Amino acid sequence: MWFGEAAITLTALEFEILAAFMARPEVVFNRDQIMEAAYGGGTFVSDRTIDSHIRNLRAKFAEVGCASIVETVHGVGFRLGSAS
């Protein structure tokens, strides 16, 4: 994946999460919806696993100058942030 001129290496799960956010940028996803997007149906992982994937996405994009790729909506979940 590319952000501007910078290449970003994502895991398959990180890519699926980001793809879900990008497909519906106006939607705030709760952890269950993110889990469904990343793992598909019938798989359960801890909420903290989802938090780790979000943290990793943020760190990878922050390294190339995009500090707000994922926004937290407190009490609800996460959504696509701005690309600035």
C-alpha cells in the first residue's frame, strides 16, 4: 500500500480492516464489526487484539506522516480518519 510516495507494508488483517474503513468512511465501526471485516464470520478474538491491529495501523501510517488514519469515537468504536 502507498501513502503519497511512501510504501507501507500491511499484514493481511491490517489491510482488511483498512479496506473496511475505506469502503464506508462515514461509518463508525465497533470492535465486532472490525472483527467481522478482518477475520470473517465464525472467528472470535479478544477486543484487545483489534486494539493491537488499530495501534499497528496508526503507527505504520504515522511513520510516513499520516498521524490520523484511524480515529477513535469514544464509547462507540473507530472510523477512517483524515489523510493529513
